[in-house]
Amino acid sequence: MEQEITARYEVLAHHYQQELDKNRFKVRVISWLRLASFLLIVPIFIYLMPLSHLIGWFAVLFCLSAFFLLVKQSVKSEKLLKYYQNLVEINTNEIIAIHRDLSKFDPGNEFIYPDHDYSYDLDLFGENSFFQFLNRTVTSGGKYELAALVQKSCHDAETIRQKQSAIDELAECLDWRQQFLATGRNTEINNSAELIFHQKEIIHLKHTSFLKIVLAIIPAITLLLSALCIFDFIPNSFFYLAVFVQWILFITYSPTISEFSKAFGVRTKMLSQYSDLLLLIENKEFQSQYLIRQKDKLYKDGKPASQITSSLQKILNELDYRQNILIGFVLDSLFLWDIRCIYRLHKWQKSFGSQLKEWFDVIAEIDSMISLANLNYNHPEWVVPIIYREGFLIQAENLGHPLIAREKRIDNHFNLNNDEQIVIITGANMAGKSTFLRTVGINMILATLGCKVCASAFGFTPVRLYTHMRTTDNLMKDESYFYSELLRLKYMLDLLNNGENLFIIIDEMLKGTNSIDKLSGSIELLKQLIRLKTHCMVATHDLKLTELADVYPVTIKNQCFDVHLAGDELHFDYKLKDGVTSTMNATFLMRKMGIIQ
């Protein structure tokens, strides 16, 4: 399967590389023609003007028109060039990702949080993490949305089913998904620029009723006076007076203009990209209810969001004319240009400003779901989970860790039903206990996201996941390792006592104390979990703990990973079996490495 998916990406990468090469040639041609059209103006003035002014001026206007048209075409071609370059990179990156090189994708280091319910224990964030494996987002909003999804998995069965349908639909739309990603990568956007759009407060503009009249009357009077002055009907002083009035108004509103410019100035490039993304969503005919609901949010008073954001972009582009001092001076002298722009911005934000965050949230949602759909597409051999509403169930066949390559991965069957509350897993060092715990945890996260899971069959009941695997001390809070471990277990029990339905994964509990206290404390903790009717996986080296299965034969079951010793070699099969391990290997490994004799 991986070879087929890789071959498809290779075909696409080759196709888009050809398109990229064609457009590079086109851009070079346009560049030379643009230069030629501009340079031709000089010989026209030298040689053609003396022969005929009419023909000369016609030729100059023709060259200038050609120059400006070529500039406009150059901008479009450069944008298309970047678009095809993005498509080449998208497909190339997928090829190397299939071979487990994730270096091209954001690892989400900023989301590493040791006190989270499960993300730190399951290595969800960081280099070569689950998030880096999953993440294909191209907007900062999409990245944060995806991080939020994996950190707070959904527990509602119907919502998960709807997401399964939506993700399956997007998985089949490879070309559209890549168009979205290529468009989203067209502009470098930092988080602060996007966050400005999420601000709900409106920048106030004073005396709007007065401004509405002024903007209609004063520029009209100024233009009329300029025409009368040109034809010598009135003295030039009248025109100068009108310009002076405009500049008095400009200076009066200058602080407000600066405030608008500062708040909206970083948005122009971003809006161009986001308007294109909104248009892509609006033009796509979705079938799943979840995606249809997202698309329906992109309309206000019958107008599509792309059209409304494009109108904002137009205003911002016109406000940017002030960056050219000469053009800005002329426009502000004749048309009260900057005041006119901030008046239009004020009207826009009153009408649509509150909608902008919701539209950006839709983009973020679609962006994050494309990452999930990409995972489904890349792994057609994986299975869509069956969701159960009642009781508790995890039923998996050939369950494997998503980040381990298929040729290296050892898959296992695993079942935990409503009556079997606790499974105790024993095994020697390096036999695969911790990896298997993470395998179950990460596949549970995938299942609650609505994604396929790395298994040939998978059924589950959506519940809140909680892990206790990797505790750290905290010197800043003066907390020892053991105290930090107790705090985490206390928080877990508080959740259970408050009615939370948890699936708990524990790797070697109470590591920070002596073996006698560890055993007695572990036994009491498991008894509490049985009393609270929760479900739990526990990996341990303490074989005495497995004797609890004799006391609670229905509630507790023992499983293990065995190691086989053959001479001076250890053999790991990484297969989960029923029962208790009969082999431990710590002393053997220490002797083999020369640590002890």
C-alpha cells in the first residue's frame, strides 16, 4: 500500500515540477518584456517625438500601458509560480514522510506540557512526535486547532461518527486538499498577525455623520474649483483654500488614521491568502453534514465570506497608497483619501468585524481536518473504528504503533471489556511494555479524532484518557519525584471521585519509593480503581502485583511480554500473551554490558 501511495505522490510531484518549470520560463519572458516596454520610452522621445508628436505620445502611452499590464501579469505569474512550488514541496514532503522522515513538519514544541492528562507521557509533541507525524497545517489557527484536538479528545459518539464521515470525504479529495495547502502556504504569516484578526473590539471613529457629509461635499467642491481654475474662471487661491481645508481635516484625524493603519496594516497580505482559502471552501460541494455546517458559517446576509473579506482587502490596499508620499499627498489633497479609507473601514468592521473570527475558525477547522484526512489517505490499510456507546470496550486486532514503520512494527491483539476492569502487563526490560501502552493510548486518540487507527479491526467506547507514565520532579516548586507522582495520582482519583469516566494507563506506578511500600501502595491503588469502576492498563516489573488476579479473577487479568534467552543472546518477539512473564533480564543485561561481573 505504501508503495502505491508513494507512487501517486511521485507522479504529482513530477507533474507540478513540469508546471513550475513552464511558469518559470513564462515569468522570465514577462520580466524581459516589461523591461523592454519601459526602456523603449527613451528612444521614442529621442527619435520619434521630433518626427511626430502625435505618434510619439501615442507610442509612449502604448509602452506605458504595456508596462503596467505586464507588471500586473507579473504579479499573477509570481503567485502562480509560488503555488506550483508549494505543490511540488507538498508532494515531495509526503514521500519522505512515508519513509518516516518528519523533519519538514512542525513538531509543536510549544505544546509540550508535562502536567497534561496524557500528552507528555505519550510523546504527542516534540521532534519525531505524534503531532509532527500528523501535522500538515498551513495556518497558525489550524496548527493550534489540531493541537487542541489531540489534547482534548472527543467523548461524544455521534460527533465522532460525523467526523469520521467528514475525514473520509476529505481523504478522497486529494487535489482539493493540496490546493488548500498550496494556497495557504503562499504567504508567510506570523501568529501575531493572525491574532489581530481575532480581536473583537472595534476601533472607534468620531463624528461619523459629519464625516459622511464632508466626504461627499468637500472633494466635489475641490475638484470643481480645480476645473474652474484651469479654465481661468476663478483665481487659483480658491482651489488652494479647498486643499488647505482638506489638510486641516487630515491633520485633525491623523491620530485616528494612524490607529487604523497600525491595527489593519499587517492584514493586507494575510487577507489575500485567507480570501482565497475561504473561496476554496465556498466553492467545494461537501456531502458530510459536519463539513456542510462549517461551510454554512461562511455567509452573512446572503454574502459569502470571501467576497466580504475581499472588500476589506480592497480598502486596505487603498489605505496603503499613503506609503507613496507623492501619491498620498495628491490623493489626500483632492479626495480626503485616508479619511475616506478609515471611514469605510469603520463601516466594514461595524457590519462584519464580529464575523471575522468565526470565518477564521472555519479555516482553522478545515485546515486541521485536512491533516487528519491526509493521515487516512496515507494509510489505506488502517481501519475506521467501530464506536460503542454503552459500557466500556477496547477490542483491537493487529494493533500497532502509528510511528513505527510497517516492516519493523510488531502488531498485537488486545481486548478489555466492561467486566475486565484492569489488565496487568508484565515483562522484562525492553520487552515492549511501555511501547505497547503508548500504542493503545495513541490509537485511542486517533479513534476519538475520527481518524483511522493502526489496526486491522478496532472497536472502542469513547472515554477520557489519563496516563501515569513519566513523572518529573519540580525544583522550582520544591517537589520531589515521589511527591510529584503522588500529586498526579491524587488528581486522577479526584477526577474519578467527581464522576469522570476514565481509561487509565499506568507504567510502573510508585517508582519513587522502596519496593515494600511500592507493592502495598500499588495494591491499594488498584483496589480503589476497582471500587471506582474504572478501567486501567498497568505495566509493572513487580510480579507480586499479578497475584491480585487470584483475588479478583473477573475484574483483573494478567498479560505479558516474554523474552527468550539463548546462550549469550536475548530474543524479543514483542508479542502480547496471556499470563505472567517468567523471565527477567536486568542482571543478564548488566553482565553483558560489563557493568557487573
